[in-house]
Amino acid sequence: MLTKRVKTAVIKDAAIHESDNGSAPVQVAILTRKIEELTNHLKKNKKDFHSRRGLLQMVADRRSHLRYLEKNDKRRYSTIVKKLGLKK
């Protein structure tokens, strides 16, 4: 689970403007951070199947946000993919 401080830092890093906290790039950045934390949790707790299901839902949600960005704003898509280290 992301702490408020970490989430604020992720939002600030991916935001388009000052009051931006819900655009697709911000949501992708937050989901990526959550996915990283949950992946580390699942490496330690291999039988936590409920969390694994949540992880798969987050990955699918991030994928749909990335598809939306790629379709509607290629510049922001390429920026967020490079910034987060995601590859297609």
C-alpha cells in the first residue's frame, strides 16, 4: 500500500500541471508504483492468491490506460513509458 507521501511524490513527478491528479499519465504512474510494491509482496508470500488477483487487475487497468494514451496522445504516451521504464 502506498503511503500518502509516496503517492504525492509519484503524482508530482507525472503530473501535467499543478492541480493534476487524475489524468491518464498520473494514473499509470500510480498503478506502476502499486504494481511494483505488490510484486515484491508476492515474491515473499507465494500463496497469497487474493493479492495476485488484485495485481492482475491493476496490470489490466494500467494496460488500458496506456492503450488510451497511445491512441489519443502519442507524445505523453512515449514520455510516460520512458519515465517509468515500461517497454512495449
